[in-house]
Amino acid sequence: MTELDMDDFSSIYEELNLTYNYTQFILDLDTQPCNFFTFPDAVMITVCIFYILIFLLAIPGNLVVGVVIGNNKQTMSPSDLYLLNLAFADIFLALTLPFLATSLTVGWVFGDALCKIVTILQELSFYSSILFLTCISVDRYLVIVRAMEVRKASRQMVSWGVCAAVWTVGALLSLPGFLSSVSPSKNGTQMECTEHYDPQSADEWRLATRILRHTLGFLFPLAIMMSCYGITIQRLFHIRGGFQRQRAMRVIIFVVVAFLLCWTPYHVTVMTDTFFRAKIVPYTCLERKAVDQAMFGTQSLGLLHSCINPVLYAFVGKKFRNRLVQVMRKMGLMERRTASRSSRSSLSSEITSTFM
């Protein structure tokens, strides 16, 4: 090889070395996966104690509600029946709280079977609660706005069928809970109970279940409740004896407002998470972390709902308090006394048909 050829190759090597300088590589942070985060131990212990307190309040409180309503089977109105079933739904949700509290501190230690059962109970309670509240709003609308048509139908028989339908729909919508199983957590230190889909269709399954949750579990029932109560309240202001009927709706409205205050933040957060997962809305790691934290916090707020209704009945519903006194006297827990005139009048009022 001649000296000229060597010089030519040298120039080529120098050119290649300058062209492909790998030391100039710059990492694009937007293409990197978001780092997994964990809450401080103090936060997890606090939430754990919070769940246990809810459990201790929800179980006896809702059992009292069930006893008080069930003690008046012959005079039970459809709204009473729906409220009774709502109490059962809250009990189902409360029964899952000790398992959730334990999993926050030591991970899921109860196996696959209880993982599926707890998830199904949560979903069943979630769907049935808002569906029963929707039924109550429709019943109040029929009684107050369309009273003439309601008298022609056997409302009690229909209400039992509606309750069966609600539990059936809730059970069907909770079937994805069977896909839950135990697996190592993201940080690899504990086991967790979470949903597992086929990797090839995981995105489609998750999106489908989220759409059902948002529509049938919140948006559609909320639209019905707002429509029914809006028309009903407007009607109450234009009829004689409207004040008595307004009192008759007081507990129901408080129950619905409590449900919305507890669960609306969670639904809004989950919808945001759905938009992120479906890539409808772009996001950064900071936004992803904020949504994950919000989902954890708003879920805790939603679980609080399971113990709120009995408190509302006790503080808002005069008729409920009178019924509770009657039950306690019947059980020998209180001395029998002659009911006051105001109490007899309250108990004999047919216009309320709910816990006023």
C-alpha cells in the first residue's frame, strides 16, 4: 500500500471520529419512566387507624339503622326499603376496611381468595350505594310530583323487585374483581392485592371497566338524581303543605349530598387517571405522581361514607329518633313512658314516608 493510500485512510478515520462522537449523547428525561414513590410510614399508620375507626363506627351504626327500619315491615315505604339496602351496602364496604388497614402496613397477607372477595365486596358496595340513592330520588319524584299515578301501582311490590335488580346489576359490575390477585408491589418489599389483566389486552380491559365505572357508577345516576330532585324541590315550593313535604325530604337530601361530597373527588381523580392512561391528556411525571397521591387520599374520603348515614339519621331525622326509642323500649333497653303528644303526632304523620 502506497503512502498516498495511507494518507487517504487517515483522513477518513479522522472524519468518522469527528462525526460519530458518542460523548455528546444527552438523556431525554421525558422518555424515562416515572419513579415509583411511597408514602411515609407515619401517613400509612395514620390512614390505617382512620380505617379502623370507620369500621368501628360503620358496623354498629348501620346495624342500628337496619334494626330500626326492619322493625316496621308492614309500614315500610319504598324509600325506607332502599335506605335499608343502602345500610347493608355500607356494611359490606365496612367489612373490607380491616383488610385494607392491614395491607397498608404489612402488605397483603390474606391470599388470593380473600383478595378477590374483598375487591368484589368493594365494587358491589360502590355500585349498589349510588344505585339505591338513585332509586330513592326516583321514588321521591313519583310520590311528590306524580302522586296520582303512583297510587295506581303497588309501589311496595315494585320496590322489592327494584332492590333485587340493583343487587344483580351491582354483582355483575363487580365481576372484574375476580381478576384481582396477589403480586409483589412496585417497590418489591411487600405483596399487594391488585387487578391483573392479560398483557395483550390490558389497556382495553382497563379502559372498558373505567368507562363502566364512570358512567353507570357516577355520571348516569348523578344525572337522574339531579333531575329528579330538581323537579321535586321546584314542585314543593308550589303546593300546599309544601313545608311538611320539604321536611320529609330533608334526610334524603342530606344522604345524597354526603355521598357526593365523599365520592365526587375520587371520581374526578379516577377520571383524570383514565385520561392519562388512555393518552387523551398528556402528562409529566410530576402530574402522574400528583394524581396517584390524590387517588389514595380521595379513596380514603370515599370510604368514610360507610359510617356517615347513621349519623345523619340521628342528627337530622326526628322520625328516625322516635322509631329508635320505640325499638329500644320494645327490647327493654329503655323504660316505657307515655309518648308525648308531639311524638305521637310525628309518628302518625303519613306525609313523611321516610326518616324525618
